[in-house]
Amino acid sequence: MVEDDLISARNPFPDGIDERLSAQLAFIAEADKLKTILRASPLAAADRRENDAEHSWHLALMVVLLAEYANEPIDIGHAVKLVVIHDLVEIYAGDSPVFDASSRLDQREREEAAADRLFPVLPDDQAREMRELWDEFEAGQTPEARFCKAIDRLEPMVLNWFNEGGTWRMPGANLTTIRARESGVVAGSTSLGAATAALVDEGVRRGWIRDGGAQDDGSGGEPVA
């Protein structure tokens, strides 16, 4: 699939590059857009927000370093694929801040539509593989997906710690909604979940997290990643 608004359409590749490689390079160019999608989480190292590409890289590094804490044995290489791919749909769907209830109302529909649009840029076999990996992460039913979802929740917690609250201070964030995020870490790693609980407990003690549910969005469900 080639669309007029793809980056590669601005300056098509020379005819000497074969069709398969041209499609792969077109997808790689399109993935460059991930660097422009800002998340709510502030960086620990600089006074700005992280982008989706930085987030995905950080998760890949965390998977490599923290795999020993997974509740179940995992294939690290497969898990790295999951975290590298999981946010690519936000190129078109945009980021949905976890504590912003309004942004989550149609999140699933936006991301499904984005997946339908993005992955077919690749050759058919790789398009299927990438879509299957994305679906696997979203379903969270394999050991790798459970651990990757845990890491996806842990990373912003760590950034928040070094920013004296970070997104924990956003409207919609309070002890109830933050504990829901913590439970997602426990599902993939009880060890990392315990560490997350310690961060949250201390965040409450330091006044970075509002206690109680006064700011809850009323959805009754766990915030979506």
C-alpha cells in the first residue's frame, strides 16, 4: 500500500531499488514520525517531555536489563519486538495520556484504524508479522506481553519519581488511578510491582500523589496504556 501522505511519497525511491526493499524503507521512513509524538511523561534527564520513539527505546532497554524479574520465563528477543512495535500506531492515532479520560474514549478504535493503515505499508509477510505482534501486546495474554505491559507501566513511574510527581500531578491522577497502573506491573512482575508500590507509597508521603478518589474519572476501569 502506498498513500500520497507517506513520507516516502514526497521523494520516491529510485527504480533500481527492488519493490520489497522499497516498501521496507518506506515503512522505516514512516516510522520516523514516531519521534514527533509527544507523551505526557517528562524526561528524567532534561526539562521536556519524552516522545514515543524515546519511550519505545527505553522499554527495549528495560526488557533486556530487567527480564530476570518476569513472573514467567520470557524470550527477550520476542519481548523487545513487542515493545519496539507497540506504540507505532500512535503515528496516526496520537498518544492517549493515561489520566485523561476523554482521550481514552475512542482510543481502541483510533489505534485499530491506525494499525490497519500503517502495517500494510510493509510487504505482506512482514505486515502480518507486525500486526500479529501488535495484537499480541494489546491482548496481554502471553508471558512476553504481560511482562512488556508491566514495563510499559513501570517506565513512566520511574520518570515521575525523578520529576517529583510528573504525571502523578495531572488532573485525573490520584492514588486510586495510580494504584490501577501499579497492578499492571504486578501482573507481569511481582518484584517490579513491589518496587513500584514503594515508589507510590513514598510519592504519597511526599505529597506528590493525591490520596482518595476525588479526581477519579468515574470510568470504573483501569486506565488504558
